[in-house]
Amino acid sequence: MIFLGVVCAVLAIFVLLLWGKVSARNRTIEQKTNRAEQLQTGTSHLQEQVDQAKAETVRLQKQLDEATTVTTQLKADLEKSKTDGAELQSELDKARKTATDFQMQMAEAKVASLKSQGAVEVAQAQTAVMQTQANKAKADLGQAEAQIADLKTQVNDLRDHLQKSEQTIMELQKPQAKK
């Protein structure tokens, strides 16, 4: 019997030791579970911030792309205006030369009409035609000059708009301060 009492006492001590170990293990598991929940909450919060940052980055990239597109278009418009201005200048030079040629022809026609009395009517008709052509050339010249002035205004407007767009792009490309 004593032997059974000793075995029972040893078993009781053994059970108490195991119970203590299980209890300590349960506390450790509970602490680790709490820590895991805290980490999960922190991770969720960080993920939300990352998602917001990604959305903001996409929005800013879209604005930058739009500004770049506008700038490219403005540069193309500016180059086209310069080309159109050069073409109009060429046309203006041609119109001036034509007007000068017509004036010379008119002068020659007047001289020819004075030389030959019988050809006065023909010379008058030629003079009238040349006068009409000269007037048309002068009108064309005035119209070309007006178009050049309009193109110069457009070029200046496009330059101003291009500068504003480039300034907007530079502001968009600056890194934003952390919030």
C-alpha cells in the first residue's frame, strides 16, 4: 500500500508539473495569438496606406501624361505655325514681285501707248487689265500681310501656353511632401 501511495503521490506531482507546463504553454500561445492579431491589424493599416499611395501615384501619372500630351501638341502647333508663317512670307514675297512686275508692265504700256497713237485703245485696255491685276495683287498682298500678323499672334499665344504647360509639368514632377 505504501507503494501505491508513493506512486499516487508521484503521479499527482507529475500531473501538477504537466498541468503547470500546459498552463504556461497556453499563456504563450495566447500571447503569440494576441501579437499575431496586432501584427495583422498593423499590416492591414499599412496595406491601406500602400493602396492609397498607389492610387495617388496613378492619378499623378495620369496628370503628368496629360500635361505631356498637351505640351507635345502645343509644340507641334507652334512648329506648324512657324511653317505656315514661312509659307505666307514666301507668298507675300511672290505677291510683291508680281505687283512690281505689273507696275513695270503698266509703265511700259503707258510708254508704248504714247509712242503709237493708233495703239492707244489697245494700250488703254492693257493698262486697265494690268491695273486690275495690280489692284488684285495689292489686295492679295494686304491679305497676306494680315495673315502673317495673325500667325505671329498665334505663335506668341502658343509660346505662352507652352511655357505654362512646361511649368505645370515641372510642378507635377516635384516630389510631394510626406503627409
